[in-house]
Amino acid sequence: MENSPAIWAVGARPRTLPAAVAPVIAGVASAATVDEYHWWVALGCLVVALALQVGVNYANDYSDGVRGTDDERVGPTRLVASGLASPRAVKTAAFLSFGVAAVAGLAVVALSGHWWLLGVGALSVLAAWYYTGGAKPYGYLGLGELMVFIFFGLVATVGTTYVIAGTAPAQAWLAATAVGVLASGILVANNLRDIATDSVVGKMTLPVRLGDRNTRLFYAALCAVAALAVVGYAALTSWWALLGLLGVVLILPGLKLVLGGATGRDLIPVIQSTGMAEVALSMGLLAAAFLA
């Protein structure tokens, strides 16, 4: 069964991939505001982000599986916990994905000439592995959302802008904030769903630490920050960038579920809608760059 492509597609968790695509789009949009459009570099950034996201998904599957923290779940199928693939095979898939990210990252650095970014790439791979890997994974300490904001918000978005345009203007940081808080929102919704099971196995995620009610308020705050960041971006660039607020509109049904007390599987649509809202927001910023 391990040789089935369908199994590995499930393990890659394609519904999480918007968190990798959105920051690259937002970074391209920010670069376009200073009239830089190097699409081949942008494509390389996209490959890096997607490979890292898939890698962290496999790494999470492996680490949680061997620890036994995935034995009781209401979320997507996990390969190790379900017995669909061996721990060794899943671990290998994770490192192959990180290898793809490293090769693509090397190509991006070579094209841009910013060799110091290799260090940033190495830190990104380490952050991906130690989310649930190692003796003291930071995902078990309540730091997962912060690291997602940093690496799938600030680093991915501003990094994309920088390798394309050679600069990191203020609007890039605002775009990074907008997509970063929504990327964190995906994880918040996921961990909100798993509070009960994570508490039992000692996985002290941020929602476990905050508690149910405060986690729901925190998710709403992240949505508000995303909207404010889009407005700030528009003020610095073009009011066409308010198209990014369409992404915030898409998140409203999920926000209603969160604030309405949805639990368990009823929160799965929130995870999906938050990811799509993140992509829609970034696409709105990109459209604005060509409409302005």
C-alpha cells in the first residue's frame, strides 16, 4: 500500500497547501508595486514553499505517529497512525521534500545573487522538522502558531519580494502580516478542533494553553489583523489593494462557526475556508498591482 500515489497524496495534506502558495503570491504582488516581475524567480520561490509545506506535513505525520499522539484524531488521515505507511517511509518522504526545497532554494539564490539567504533556507528546514520532531518539539510548547507566522508569513512573503525586487518595502511586511496571521489561523482552527485529544497526550498547543473560549477570540483577532494589514497595504500602494479584503469576506462563514462554538469535525470547514481566504487575499493584492 505504501507504493500507492493516492496514499502519499493524502499524507501530503493538499488542503494545507494554500498556506504555502499565498505568501509567494503576496510577495510577487509586493515586488510588482516597485515594478519588478521576475517570474522565474517567483516560480522557484513557489516550489520552495510547497516542498517545505509538504515536508512539514510528512514530518508531522511521522513524529506524531511514532509518539502516539495521533492515535485519537478527528482530522485528516495520518499515514503512520493509521498504518498506511511505515514510519521510516514517511520520514524518508519528509526529507525528500526538504531536499526538493533545498535544491529549488539554491536555484533561487543563484538567480538572485543573495547567497546569505541560504542561511534563512536552512533555518526554514530546521523549523519544519522541529515543529513536532526532536526531543522538545516547539509545536508541543504552544509555539506553532508563532513559527507559522514567521516562516509562512514574514519569511516567505518578504523573502519572495526581496529575491525578486532586491528590496523589502513596508508594503511587503504588511502583506506578510496579512497572510501570516491567516496561516496561523489555519493552525489555530486545527488545534482548536484537537484540544481534547491533545490535552490527553500532553501536546500543549497554544489552544490547549489558551482554552476553548480564548482560542476562539484569538482566531477572530487574527482575522481582524488580516483586514487591517490589507487596509494598511492599500494606503501605501493603491486602493485597488482593498480587493484583498475579499479574502476576509470568504473567512466570515468560518468565523461564524468558530464564534458559534463549533467543535470536532464541524471545524474542518473552518480550516479549509481559512486557507482559501488566504489565497483570495493574496490574489487580490496581486490583481491590484496590475490595476493600479
